[in-house]
Amino acid sequence: MSTDLNRLADPTACHDAVDISGEPASRLAAYFEKMLLIRKAEERLAIGRRDGLIGGPVHLGAGQEAIAVGVSNALRATDRIFGAHRSHSHLLAMGSSLHGLFAEVLGKETGLSRGMGGSMHLWDQPRGFYGSVPIVAGTVSLAVGAAMAARMQASDDVGVAYFGDGAIEEGVVHESLNLAKVTRAPVLFVCENNLFASHMHISLRQPKDSTARFAVANDIPHRIVDGNDVVSVAKAASELVTAARQGSGPGFLEAVTFRWYGHVDWREDIDVGVHRSVDELENWRARDPIKRLRQAMLQAGCWSDRQEDDLIGKLDQQVEAAWEQALADPYPDSSALLDRVYARG
Ligand SMILES: Cc1ncc(C[n+]2csc(CCOP(=O)(O)OP(=O)(O)O)c2C)c(N)n1
Ligand SMILES: [Mg+2]
């Protein structure tokens, strides 16, 4: 397990095109489009924050798109998905509206949480996204509860908890793993191990760099994958989700990746601390999940520059239209400030 993790965490390794053998071209094109859409949305938000148009902090996930897109391939709108502070990708990968996300981040009435939540309080239950909160690990136990509820309701829906390598240091994650196992809750734990919690590298916080060892400790089946390889992520997620739907209990996916921006907002190096160097970042940029899929598709002859130009044109237009609309939308009325916060007598 450790050797595998070390290889995946090495920024100079795993630069090759992803292995797409046996994958239908239509599915690959869909992965590509979703990852590119998420990348462009994150870049748009980065610029909006830089230019002072966004009032609150944004935690951007550029570089990590393959995880949400690969995992979501195994999910459906009736599943119960929970995220955290860096969850734009989790939401968009389920097909949420760009406009709803942008409007929320801008604090507009038309936002997914009616402008009351911002980037870290996202919600889109009709698409399976039950919510995200900034409290690190705060939603992990909720995903277990939602999974238990799904089973009591005799459905084969699953709970999903996305969290980071930093969240694994919260006690509630260990309680959640334990409870999920003993109750055989149909939940997928997805640890996006980007090797950092804020500015601290995992080697300064943990005796070992794998988070999946806590799944082993709880006798939960796990996979450790290259989080910048959408096909590997999708295959592993599909196996674990299928088993959970069939009643085998929880699964744990550790996807190793890296975020391109700093911990929060648009600067790459705002929180560069120990162990995060410009060289390392450049190596991780070269491991771009979108570029590696593109390379494989071009080599296999199932993608062309022309198709890509058309797609880029379409997505740029979508992103700009959603952003302009969100900017023009109204803020909530101040009389609504306490609605949905405190019960009214
Ligand atoms: C309970 C709690 N403790 C501390 C924080 C401050 N905080 C916000 S994000 C973060 C780091 C989280 O790292 P990780 O889980 O690896 O997620 P990543 O930011 O890498 O995506 C911390 C310590 C918080 N929001 N909640
Ligand atoms: Mg992290």
C-alpha cells in the first residue's frame, strides 16, 4: 500500500496518458467535457475573487477535477452526496447549474442556497448533492446517516462523503468509519488526498502518507488510485459503489492528487509553506488530469483538435453567460436574513 502511495504522491511520476482501453469514446468525451467545464468554472471564480467581485473566500479545486468526475460516473441523482469547503467540483460533476453555483458564490438570491451560504454552503438535493459545510469533516457522519436512512427506506441509493487528507485527522471520521462498518451502511468515503491540509504537508502531520490505512483498520474495502487519472478513479468508484448498492457495506477510495491554487483564493503560492515548491507545482501541472485524458484520446483517434476547439468555444460561452447572469441577479432582500436560520415564533 505504501509503495503505491509513494509512487502516486511523487510529482515526477505518473505523467503518461491515461489507460483508456475498453472505454467507450462517448464516455471519455463526457469525462473530458465535465472536467474542462469544472476547470473553467474554477478559473472564472478565481478571477472573480481576484477582482473583488466575490466577497467571501473560495477554495478552488483546479487540478483535482478527475476525482469528482470519476466518482460521479457511478452515482445518480437519488444518491446522497456530501462535500466540504472545496466542493465546486462535486456539485458540478453531478450536473448542477453553473449559474446556480456562481450566483451562490456571489451571494445572489438565485444561488443554490439563495445567496445565504456562499462557496462553502452549497446545496442541490435534486441532483443528489445534500450539502457542503466549512467545518472540516463536518459532513462525514451525515453521509453515513444518510446512507443508513437509504437502506431503511429499502432503496439501493448510497451516501457519499468527500473529504480531504486533513479531515482524516478529525475523530468523527474514525467514528464514522467504525459505525458504517458495523451497520454495513452503503456509503462511499472519498478521501481527496492532495497531500496538504492548509499549508502543512502530510508528512509533517502523519506517520504515514496513506489515509486508506484507516479503512484497513476498520475492515472496509479500499482502493488507492491516481486521482489525476479519471478512468482509474471511475473504475475504482464503480466497484465500491456497486458493492455498497448490493449490500456489502461501505467502501473507501483514496485518490492522490494536488491542488494548483493555494489553500484559499486565486494565488498559487499564497500559503506556500513547507514542502510546496514552484518545481513541485510545475510537475503537478504537467500531470494535469485533463491533458492526460486528451493525450490518450488523441492517440486512440477518438478525439480531434477540431472537436476540442468546438467544445472550448461552447464551454467558454456557457461559463461567461452564467457568470454575467449571476452578476446581474439581485441580492436577497435584507428582510430574508433570518429566514432558514432561526425558527420564527
Ligand atoms: C474543524 C475545523 N478545523 C479547522 C478548520 C480550518 N481549516 C479549513 S480547511 C483546513 C484544511 C483541510 O485540509 P484537507 O481536509 O486536506 O482539505 P483540502 O483543503 O486539502 O482540500 C483547515 C484546517 C476548519 N474549517 N474546521
Ligand atoms: Mg488536503
